[in-house]
Amino acid sequence: MSQSNAWKRTHYCGEIGEADVGAEVVVLGWVQRSRDLGGVVFTQLRDRTGTVQALFCAPAPAGVIEAASSLRNEFVVGVRGEVRRRSPDTVNPNIPTGHLEIAAMEIKVFNKSDTPPIYIEENLNVNEATRFKYRYLDLRRPDMQRGIMLRHRAAKVTRDFFDENGFLEIETPMLTKSTPEGARDYLVPSRVYPGHFFALPQSPQLFKQLLMVAGFDRYMQIVRCFRDEDLRADRQPEFTQIDLEMSFVDSDDIIEVNERYLKRLFHDVIGVDIELPIPRLAYAEAMSRYGSDKPDTRFGMELVDIGHIAAGCGFAVFEGALASGGGVRAINAKGCAGYSRKQLDALAEHARTYGAKGLAWAAMDDQGGVRSPFAKFVADETLKAMLGAVGAEAGDLMLVVAGPDDRVVCESLGQLRLEVARRERLIDGTGYKLLWVTGFPLLERDGETGRWNAVHHPFTAPMDEDVPLLDTDPGRVRAKAYDIVINGMEAGGGSVRINDQALQNKMFGLLGYSPEEAAARFDFLLEAFRYGAPPHGGIAYGLDRLVMILAGLDSIKDVIAFPKGQTSACAMTGAPTPVGADQLVELGVQLGPRG
């Protein structure tokens, strides 16, 4: 082997197999661990595909064995040698290459390593700040690399599928105009136009609609988006969308092509077959049955309206809720009758977090007897009717929430349903339940200002039959909108858009925009609509969240190479950082106190 080719990789570590026995190979990577037994050195080498063992002993040259004895974790090395089978008593069944090893004849140390501040191992138990500060080390860990490689695979399958179905991938601008889309924009000052700012896009929404006006018919893009908002476990200030738009379609057309996409994605990326068609559930029914617009349907414990039983029951809490136009709803926690007072108090506190005023309960013991703090206020027949309505049997626990706002009752009880499921381990973490939620409200009232806000965005079309309600009862108008829910998480959402200028102006008016303000904010879109806008609609998936679900992880941060921390800062680079006064002067930006 010539010197120029001596350290060119012939095989990845984790891909060496039975067919390579007897072959000379060159592997390159990092030292996972090394053991010097005195003249015999066992070294585990790691690259992105896995690990393989290299054995350094005679007849390898003494200098090679000596060099191997100096190896430490995370040294970057190359090994040349012959693949051979391990003796039966040294086989490691826990790794794919565990029955093989490389009888090393040469070694090259490309780089030494200090002792790493974090261990390069799976399921690392270390705080997030340290992981993010040394993210390049965190990303060496095999479980992290699997998530990032799965993301690559998901993106490739996505592009392949939509290309095969006539979609064109078209880039949209990163520097654009600030428009109201539900969150704060990240602003970029312009040097050329002092005092003026670009905005980083919260989504490509307006541009993809303009592409439909331009006649491209089917658009897709895997695109970066930016929102200046407080973070949660499944949110980042910069994130990635799979963005789609189609012309001359209705909701069913969009759902149909996306069901085929999801089936392909699950099959090709993780080998899971999902059944089509994916079930659909109207928003109102989802809220009534599950207390959520993104219900987890992997388990039962559905909400039951017991208001008709509670009416006139004599219990002031229930009667008061109903008298004020609210609701009384319950769930049946199977087998939970033995919950202690401490456990019940914890559930009550959990429900209050989501707006419930309190929690009523009734437990059936193994003999069918009932204990309940509100039993003394209602007739036995009424209590039995409530228990019967939720399907309670011996050993079950009925949990009841009542309140003047039925939506709050549903939402808090829905969260209680999830909490009980977690405590009782009712959720199967190995399966996937997909669901379309449709028919969302078009508008919702702002509790503080009383103004109408768009539930999705200002360009979502109302159901045709509900258009007259825009003038009389806007809160009852349903949208041509749909979300795809996977295991209780919203993975994507979209809508059919308004393409009629008069209807769009009416929508702006309901949202409180004067004609002048609407023109100032959306002038280019409204202008485009004057020249023939086709019926169109689309959907956007959160790629980060979708990959998180496919990978079976709990946080999108584990499938993003360089995420931000909980304060939207980068622990590794220190961003955001101050900039020099000369840069601010050049941009025409003057800093002052906030507020």
C-alpha cells in the first residue's frame, strides 16, 4: 500500500462484517476505550456507524504496540490490519461487530485529546447546559448521531416523495417584511436604509401563496423559520418546516396526498406501516371527548358530559356551574379507587394549573360501595347515575370537573386525563396513533381586548356554509383548517386559503385592521390577488417535531444539531453577544433602555 493511500478509509467501523474476514482494512475514528494488558492492547474504535475492536499484539511491530499502549479516550486514530473472527469466549453479542476484530499491523494517531468534559456514551446523564456548551462532543454520542442521521433520512424521503408527486422545491426569502403572524419577529436592521428593518420569516406563508398566484401549482420547501417567543420543550427560536402549497384543491385533496406522504415517511424511515385513511375528528368532538385539539388516542378514558345528571342534583358546585352556562364533565380512572388523599390532592392541583376551580371525585370499592366528599349533597340514585354514565365499576375512580366555562372544564379535565395515564402507564410508547383534527374555529376572542384573533392565520378560509355567520356570529364560524396529530402531538397543520379579495378584506376587518392598515401590512399580497389567484391551500409540518416522534424522543433538541437553550441563547458560541459601536453606527442603530 503506497504512502498516499495508507490512511484512506476502506471500511466504516460498524459496517465490517463476515464477508470481510481475511481482508486488509483501514478504519478511521475515535478511541472509545483502550485496555493495555502488557504487550497486548485492545482498542475499541468508533465512528458514526458504530464500533469495532482492534487488537495490537505480536506479530505487529513493537513500535505499533507501543503506540497503541499510549492511546486514550477520544484520540483520533487510523488502524490498518486484517479482519478476523474473535475466539468464541471473547465474542461481544451487544454490538454488530462483536464477533470480529482487526489484527492491527499499523496505527496512526492523527490527533490527541484532552480528557473530555462529558462522557461519549449513550443515555448520558448530564445537565443540558453542559451538553450544549460542548455540543460537538455531545453529538459524538451514538444515540445523538442516530437522531441526526434519522433526520437526514426523513428529509430525503420527504424530497423524494414530493418530487415524485409533482411538487417543485422553491426557496423563499430569509429577509422579508414584518407581518403579524402570531409571534414576535426577529428583526434585522438595514445598513442601506437606515431606520428600516427586515424581518426573518416566521413561515413562508405569504410567499407560498404568491407562488400559487404565479402558477407553480405545487410547491414544497424544507425551510428555516424564526419566532421570537419563550421556549418550551418542543419549541426553538429557529426551527425547520416541511412547507407545502397546492392550487385548485380542497381540503380532501390536500389531506389525501399528505396521508400518502406520511405512510411513505413512516415506512421508509422507521419501517412502520400506518393504515389509511387516517381517522378524522371534528374539533368540537375532539374537545368534548378528549379535552384537547390534539388528543392522544392511544388510550381511552374519554370525557363524559354528566351535566344532564348533575342538573338539580342539590350540589351547589355543580348546579352553579350549569346555571352560569358552564359544564360538568367526568372521566373514569380505571382501577384507581385506592388513590390516597395525597394523590387526589395532587390531581386537584394539576387540574387547577389548567384553570379548573377544583376537583370532585367518587371511588367505588371492591364491594361496590362508594366514598365521595360530595356524596352527602346528592341522592344515592344521582351518584350511581353519574358513575354509570362514565362506566365505573368496582375499583374505579370517577374524577369530576365543573365550572362556568365549559371549554376550561374540557381542557383541564383533558390534562387530568393525560396525567392519570402517565401515572398509570397507560400509554404504549411503541405504537403510533395518527388523527386529523378538522373544522377548527376560524376566530377566537382575546380575553383582554375583546378583539377577534385568527386561530390559524388571517388567510384561512371559512367553511362555505358558515360565511353568513361572519356578519352575525363570527365565533361560530368554522375554518377549512386541519391538523395532523401523532400520539397527542400536533405534527403539522394547514388550511385552504382565502382567494377572494372581498372575503379577505372582510376577514381583515373582523381582525381589527383598517383598510389602510391591511394595505400597509399586506399590500403585495392584496395586489397579487387582483391578477387572478387560483383556489389554493397547503400544510406545514414541524420537521424537528416530526423527527422527534419518529425517533421516539421527548425533545426536539435531541434531533437538532445545534439547538438553543431554554433562554434562547447558544451556550457553545455565547450568542447573542454585544457588537461594536462602529457596527451600530454603520447600521444607524442607537441602543437605549428597554420599556
